[in-house]
Amino acid sequence: AGMPGVGQALTPEQMAEVNDKVKDMSADEMGQMMEQMQNMGPEQEKRMREMGVDPNMMKQSLKMMKDNPMMMKAAQAMMSRMSPEQMLQASQNAQKQMANMSEADKQKALDDLKKGL
């Protein structure tokens, strides 16, 4: 468990700010954010890994959302109802689950997500 948890480096104020930004994002802004995340450089990927996030899984999830605007709206709607604490908790739970997944498990999770749309 040497990995820092998602969001552990953030202060409660920063968490609240992230939470507000996500709630107020338009579809275009979400799209722009996804573009940026899909074009991550090695430096950003390294930073994500340090936070316990798998950059490839993140990119595949983002691509799926980009290809499915309904999925993006659903995710945004869900996040808009969460408090900063709930958002942090959800991120940390996802991180814990993924830490124990093999590549095959991750691929299956993505496939299941696609089927659910």
C-alpha cells in the first residue's frame, strides 16, 4: 500500500473546487478535458501512476465516454449529486478495486461497461 490514494494530496478546499468544476462543466468542456487526458505525456502518466491510477485504463474509459455521450452525461449527473467527500470516496474505492485487477479483469470491466450502454 505504498501508493498514495486518489485525492489524498488534496486539501478539503481543493476537493470542493474540483467537485464544483465537474458539476459546472458543459459537454464541450468535458470533451476538452478528455482530449487533454488522452494526449497525456510520459510525465503526466508517471504522475497518474504515482496516484495509483492506470493511465491506459483511464484513456480507454475516456475514449468510451467520448464515443458514448449518454454515458458521459450519466457520469456527470451522478457526480453532480455527490459531495466532495463522496467523490473522493468513490475515487478511492475505484482505485482499490483496480489495484487488485489483472489486465484481463480490467479489459472485462471495460467490455461489461460497453455492453451496459
